Amino acid sequence: ALQVAAGGRLETLLGTVGAVVLQSAVVDVSDAHSLWHNTGTTVVGAQGNGTVTVRNGGAVESGGLILGQERGSLGRAQLSGQGSHWSTVGAITVGQAGVGQLMLDSGASFSSASAALGALPLSSGDVQVNGGATWNAGSSLAVGLFGSGTLALADGGNVSTGSMTVGQLGTGSVSLGSQVSGSTSQLVSTGVLTVGQGNTGSIDIRSGGSLRSGDTTLGVNEGI
């Protein structure tokens, strides 16, 4: 494992975590003022299994982010704690051809230019935003681009984006709300929200869940 802690700084041009088939790698960024700055796209789970944890005020900056790049890979990013943050200049792909998981909790935050969950056929992308964590997904968010995508907000988690599709050409599901803390979990799409554009999409809003969108289209081909 590679650890950046106690105000340490790691600077890289290209960053790959979990590059080799059947092998695992971990990067841990913890404590305030600790930073991993990667100029290019960070790949977590290229052909193997990769995990990046950001906690206790640590931060990561990267050009882009891919979680689960190749088929058979697993890429995880786990952020927790106030002040813990990951920002990408470009897009984030959660499950490009493999399995990708992004978990935000306990006040952590993430920001990206755009986002896709379950990008290619047979891929899987899962994002969980809990415990007052926030994700600014950028100009567009696709949940189930060509693969399978899931987005879950609970316990005060918040996500904002411009346009959003759920089930674009893959399958997508979104769930909002939890009764655990009584706080509101909110999803905001300032552009067009399309549910079931070319495949099946679903949004489940429960107690403590809130959805706001600029314009909503249900079932261009299939939608729930």
C-alpha cells in the first residue's frame, strides 16, 4: 500500500492503482493538507483490483478518473470525513468495462466535469452518497450509459448535475432518501432529466429524499 499522510504530498503525471490482472493495490490519503496530485487520468482498477481511500481531510486532484477500466477489473474510491475531497478537471467513469464503486460518506465531497456510471456493455458502476457527503457531477450525469449504473443517496447525501439520464442505453436506477437520520438527501438536475432514454431507468424517492430538475422526460423508449 502507498500512504500519503500527515500533510505529505504526492505528485504524479499518470496514476494507475491495480494495473495487473489478479493483483491488488491500495492508496490511502489521510489527514488535513495531505494531497495526491495526478496531472493525467487516475485509473483505479486497470486490469486488477485497485482501491483509493481519502479520509480525515485528505485530498486528491486528478485530470480525470476511471474506476474499473478493463473487463474483470474492480476499482473503488472511498471518501469519508469532513474536508476529504477529490476533484477532477475532466470526467469520471465509474465502471468503464469492469466494476467501479464510488462511496462518499461523513461529509466528504467530490467534484467532476461530467460523469458516467456503467459506461460500456457488461460494465457496472455504483455510487453511494451518504452522511452529508456531496458530489457535484458537473455538466452531465449518465446512470447506465451502455452498462448497468446505480446511484443511491441516503442520510443527507447530495448530488448536483446539469443534464441527467437514467437508463441511457444501459440500465440505470436511482434511489433517494433514508429514515436513519431524518436529514434530506437531495438530487438536483438543472438541465433535462431523462428516465429511460434507450433502455430501462428507474428513480425511487422515499422518506427524506428530494429530487429537483429543470425539465423531466419519462420513457423515451422505456422508463419507470
